[in-house]
Amino acid sequence: MTRVLVLNGPNLGRLGVREPEVYGSATLADLVQATQRWGTESGLDVEVRQTDDESELVGWIHEAVDTGAHVVINPAAFTHYSYALRDAAAQITTAGLLLVEVHLSNPAAREAFRQHSVIGPVATGTVAGFGLDSYRLALSAIAARL
């Protein structure tokens, strides 16, 4: 079974409590359960992780490259400024793996500072604005490309 790491950045552990009018009422536990179910339905071995720590996220990306795992990533606030994360993420596609950037909300429809992604240019693709379904669409895209 094809392995996919679903990586989530800062504040996503606060899903369901943090700005539910923007990010929805689903919790991180809901996200984990749904994502694992969608992965199984798509024939993917999905592991979901969340951290508020940039260096931990970079380490997980290195792990994905080293173990040949595809990646779905919601970099959260790191989307807009983390060149360390961008440089790590670039290694995924260079290694011939798929990298899908996801966002629960649509950054292009939000504040100006959220509209620029340093991750998007090195990703295989981006899915944004569909709430939890952004993750389902990302996993479907990976399954379709395999």
C-alpha cells in the first residue's frame, strides 16, 4: 500500500475552537478519522500528524523523502514565510514523490498576507477552500496519479 504522510502545521491542533467561522467546527480528531478513512478508501496508507514546531515539520518532510512517502501538507501560517519548510518540501517532488498543499479556507479570499505561498510553487498541486474536503480531494489526486 502506498504511504502518505498528512502533515499539519501550527494551530491546527486547535481546530473546532479556533475561528470556527473560518476553519469550521470539525476537530483535529475529526480530521484524523476522516483522512484515514478516505485514505483507506483510496488504497493509501495514511498517517496524520500535527505540530506547532517548524523544525519538527521539516524533519517529517525529510522522513517522507527518505522513506518514499507522498505528502499532503497544510503548512498553516508557515505557508507564507517558511523558506526552511519550502526548501525541505522541494525535495519531495525532486525525489519523484507527490506533494499536495492543502488549506481548509481559501487563502486567496482572505487577508493580503495570506495570499502568498512559498510552498505552492514547489508542490505538485494545491487544494484550498473546501474545509475538510480539501484533504479528501488531495488524497484523491494522489491516488489518481499513482
